[in-house]
Amino acid sequence: MIDILNIVAAILTIAFGGFGFLAPKFTAGVLDLAPTGSNMGLSEMRASVGGLFVVLGLACLWIGSPIAYAMMGFAYAGAAAGRGLSLVLDQPPMPKALVYFAIEAVLALWLIFANL
């Protein structure tokens, strides 16, 4: 069961990243990030919201070891920590930010505790 849920988490990570990698304008709109005078924002979307997560998920599937999945959990823990701080300091739109935080936190907790 752990292996199946790990694979599902990796596939979700690839899918989430795929939007940022292949459709950065769409992803920017979903995340309420409007591009300004340059295309650097689209480049950042493809890199940090896209390619990073696509390769992270693919690497977990390729390596297939519990430690790889735990590391993906630590990446999600970092995202959840940043989002949590934003919830406190920035008052982002609700419930959208809270839903994203919940997804990141659940993936982090599962991947870390199930694989260490």
C-alpha cells in the first residue's frame, strides 16, 4: 500500500509540475500571479513551479527507494512551511491558499513518515 501511495504522490507531483512546465501562463493565472513587463515570470514558472516538480516526481519513480520519496516529502514540507508563513503574514486569498497548504502538508507528512 505504501508503494502505491508513493507512486500516486509522484504522479501527482509530475502532473502539478507539468502545468507550470508546459502551461506557465495558465498556472500563473491559477496562482493569481500576473506577469509584468517581462517574460521572466514565465521562465520562473517553468523552472520552479514546473520543471523542478516534474523531475522530482520522475526521479522518485526512477530511483524508487523510500529515501527518494522521503526527500520529495521534505520538498513539500518546505513548500508547506512557506505557505504557512504566508497564511500568517500575507493574508492570501482564502480558501485557495489554505487548500494549497493542506495539499502540501498532507503530501509532506505522508511521504516523510511513511518512508523514513
